[in-house]
Amino acid sequence: MSQIVFSALLAITIGVFFYSAFRIYQLFKLTKPACPIRDFGKRIKLTFTNAFLQEKIFRNRIAGIMHALVFWGFCLILFGSIEMVIDGVFGTERVMSVFGIFYDFLMAGGDIFAYLIALFIVIFIIRRCCLNIKRLHGKELSKTNHIDAYIALSFILILMITLAGMNIFYIAGNSDYVGVFPISSIIAPVFQSLSSDTIELMHEINWWGHIVLIFIFANMLPYSKHFHIFMSIPNVFLSRLTPLGKMYNMDCVTKEVKLMMNPETAFAAAPEGETPISRFGVLDIEDVTWKNYLDSLACTQCGRCTSVCPANITGKELSPRKMMIDMRRRMKEKGPMLVNKGKDYTDGKSLIRDYISTEEIWACTTCNACAKECPLNIDHPTFILDMRRYLVMEESAAPAPLNAIFSNIENNGAPWQYSNQDRLKWIE
Ligand code: SF4
Ligand code: SF4
């Protein structure tokens, strides 16, 4: 009977998860192409150092070590969760114990990390609610963002408590238990005076509580900021490999420049499959690339980018974290309507101005500190530059000093208001 119930719950979990994944896939289909993915060797190395070794996280020593331990602990505990799924479906008990010493290592690691992670999560909750850490309380974070964070932290805490409970009552009820549980084996004797029925019941409650919470948590993630648990590793793998600060050319503009330099080619037929450009730069969510959108889904809202942004530090409106939050919010609002009503759907709003002001866009110094600091290699400046491209190329809405520079380049071939012919006058 329990196998049937478990299998039904697992089927519902997988079904709902795939439904959410399909909806997100439909949103990705609305986005534009990004640079092709090459250099797989470099990407694997980057994923290992940045994602698995959590290299960037250690810049903030104490919080970084705790966060990295939580991540590594989750990786170890994952094996135990897979074992629970197999046990649940096939009615086995601790099926992976056939791996002997390897199994002992995994169980011992999982047991120690269950207590460590629970402790760190309590510290994270206290730090978030009681310590006034600026990057955790930016004005771009709404009440919903904070509630979302507390819900996810509480879920993880209960997951760790039920995991520890499961281990404790498993040991208390079995004198010949398999696996090694360094901390739970110390606590278990406290409960050995309970009747065997009570111990069995407590084990069942913790076992089912743990696995059902995993099922619920997995299906909450796509709608939470903690979706980064799934998206961060792919996002690091797909990071930009070109040096930060290097602007990419727009192919359509490069082509126009080449045509100007060789006008005869203007009459050549357009290559097959080439579609005219619908818009320069980014105005709204359908103009972003799939990589921009992936960045927004991977963002943990940790605020490390905003905490190093010189524009933000000096009191400007700009917050790179807000850019990611706004992009995700806008996709959540407009994306499903574009999917249902077609690409011509409009709600009279746009990402620029209704979510991100032009003041924010022009406040960026393109120093790239945000992209360098982000533990997930999110590339905010490229997104900001694409919004500027829209403002300049579609609306001619650059700030006045920039417009003066553009006119000078056009008229004088240089950003200054002197003629090209007068360049050497300084000698006189
Ligand atoms: S963009 Fe990166 S650094 Fe900024 S809040 Fe998101 S994850 Fe943190
Ligand atoms: S590139 Fe722009 S958004 Fe990023 S840190 Fe520098 S000023 Fe801030």
C-alpha cells in the first residue's frame, strides 16, 4: 500500500514539475538568440571552479564558507534522497547499502551535514531578520521577496530536521543498522527507552515528512527565487567567456557599415533565411536573449552585485540586482500573455520606463564590478547596454552630453567640437 501511495505522489511530483518546466520552456522560446556556445573545455573548468568549488563565494569569508558548506552538504544528501525514492517505489530498505564503504561515507557525510546545514539555516534566518545587513535589505526587494526567502529557508530547515530525525529513529529501532551516522548515533540512545512501535512511528513520520517536503519544495522552486538551485550550475556553464567590458557588435549594424564602405554590395540579394531586424536593442521582455532570461532565473538576489556597484554606492537609482528582478517579473507578467495571445500582444507597458527607468540605465558606468562579483557570472552590463542601444538607436533618447558627442563624431570625425582639419593646431 505504501509503495502505491509513494509512486502516486512521485508521479504527481514529476508531472507538475514537467508542467512548470514546459511553461518556462515556452517563455524561453519568446527570447532572442545569444552568442553561440563554444569552448566546452573552458566551460567545464569554469563550472568546476565557480559552481562546485564555489570560488567567488569565499570573497565574503564567513557567510561564504557557510553557503559553500550548505551547497556541498546538499550534494551529499542528494544521494540519500535518491535512495529514498528507490526504496519508496520498490519497497526496499536502504538499497544503496550494497555500495559498502562508499555508502558509509555518503551516510556519514549526509548525517553531519544535516546538523550543520540546520545550524547554518538558523544563522541565516537570524542574520536576515535581526542583523541590518544592507545587501539583504535593498529597496528593490519587495515584501514578497523577503517572504519567499523565509519560506525557502524554513523548508530547508525542516528538511534537515526530518533527515536527522529519520537517522536517529532508524538507529534507535535497529541494533544492526547499516551505514555510519556520527552525530545521530550519539543522540539515538536517548530515545531507545521508547516502545518499538513509537520508534517505528517516529521513523515513518520523519521519513514521509522528509520525502514529501522534497516533492513539494521541488515544485515550489520554479516559482521562487530559490529556482537558482536548479539554474545556477547551467548558468555558470553558459557564462560569457569573452573579457568583461568587451562590447559585442550588432551584426545588422556591422553589415550596414560594410555596405557603406562597399555600396555595390547593397544591391546583392539578402542571404536566404535572413529576417529584417524588428528592433534595435532591448525595449521589452521579448527583446532579451535567452541568456539574459537565464541570468534572471539564476539570480539568487544575494545583492553582492549591488553592494559593489559604484553608481549604487554613490546614491544613484541603479541597482544591478533590481535589473535581474525586474526582468524576471516582467517575463512573469507578459510572457504567458505572449504565449497565449501571440507575439503581437501588448499591454501598453514595457520593461524600460515601467520597470527600469532611463535614469537607472544611464547611471551605469559599465565598470563591470557587478558581473565580476556575481557568484553566478551574471552579465548585467550587456543587458544594460542593450537597453541603451534601444534608447539611442530607436528613440534618439540619449542624454544631452552624449548627443553632443554623437553630433561631433558625425560632423568632425572626433568626439570634440573641433574640425578634423584643426587637429594639429595645438603645435602652433
Ligand atoms: S545578479 Fe548575481 S550578485 Fe547580483 S543578486 Fe543576483 S546572484 Fe547575487
Ligand atoms: S557595470 Fe554598471 S551596474 Fe555594474 S557595477 Fe558598474 S556601474 Fe554598477
